[in-house]
Amino acid sequence: MIYHCAGAPHVGHAWADTTQALASNVLATHYLLDAVRRAGMPCRILITGSATVYAASTRALSEDDPLLPNNPYGLSKLAQEQLGEHAGAEDGVDIVIARPFNHTGPRQRPAFAAPNFARQFAMIEAGQTEPALQVGNLDARRDLTDVRDTVRAYQLLMHAGRPGVTYNVCSGRAYAISELVDGLRARVRVKVRLEVKQDLLRRNDTPLLLGSPARLQADTGWSPAISFDQMLDDLLDHWRDEVRPSA
């Protein structure tokens, strides 16, 4: 069993360095599939794609909805999926494709929104910076899952997913970024004001990214086990520990 989770994970960074995103996501997948093929090694490969491959929609997306990435990262993930589909159809490699939507949790790098907010709040609470949270677009709505639930879905797909089939990995509920900020702000012990920074506003920021987990649930029995509140508690506690001065 191979869980192919390696690659460039950040939409914003892909705008700045498209070559790196294509090399990390597309070429690396090609090399992996080619190595398995050459080794004659029978195994199942789970490819972790991305919900950014979908065309923009105002409703929950199913796996059969149109694909139309609007950024270099999504384009690289679509090409990665297509490599996997070709390997399954032409070379008989046992491929399952996961399309995760947004997920977060302890130890995610602060280049991403949720850990970035949690880190800022932890630093403000510790008196290490001014009580001003720097934010971008708070109106965007994202299907957000705790990373531990996402990983559990990968494991279930490895054992119960159908070969050659693509699965959304998502909660089926969209949260506004403002809900994420407000939830974290309610947990800190100091007053914090918000400052919108222009350099945090993304090009082509999709207003809504929401998925349907119906296929995943039907084939594996998966459902989220970690609540939004627990996810925020654990994320903030992690960053409180990270910013606390060493003894």
C-alpha cells in the first residue's frame, strides 16, 4: 500500500512558483507510478488530489461535477489525477483517488489560513505581538474537516475504496472564514481587532468550495468524528504550546 501524500500543497505559493507545483505534484506522481510499474510490484496506490480541480459552483460538489481549475495548483492536481487514471486503465495499477477539501489541525504550517490565525491569536495572548489579527477575505466559505478525520478517510479508502474511483473527502458543511476567526477569537483571553491586509487577498478566490461526501460514506461508512469546536480547541492549544517560551 502506498499513500501518495507528497507534493506542493499551497494554492498561493503555486501562483508564485508554478514550476515547483507542477514538478512536485505532476512529475513526482509520474515517477512514482513508473517506478511501481517497472518494479512489477502489485500494490494499491492512494493518490491525494484536491477539490480545487472543480469548476466554481454555488452548491455541494459531487465527484461527477465539471472540472475546471482556476489556479496553477488546481491544474497540477488535475494532471496528477489524470496520470493515476491512465495508470489504472492502461497499466492495471490499482489506483484510488481522494479529492480532499480543506482540512486543518495541529502541526499544519502557518502558511495556511487556520493555523496562521491560531498562531497569531496565541502570540497576541502571550503578549508577543500587538492585539491585531491580520486577515484576508473573510467572506469565502470552505468545507473544513479536521485533518485526523481526513487521514482516517484515506485509510478507509485504502481498504474499502473501489479501484479507479474518485472520492471527495469532506464534511459536507461550509464555514465562512469569519466563523473560523470568530471561533478562535472567542477562545483567547484578550481583545483582538481585525486588520484586512491587501497582500492576503487571493487572486481568483473561490466564494464557495463545498463538497458532498455521499460516495465516501456509502463505500466506507466514514463520517467526521471531530467537531468544529474540538478542531479549534486543539489547533489553538497547539500554537499556545509552540509560542510559549522554553523553560
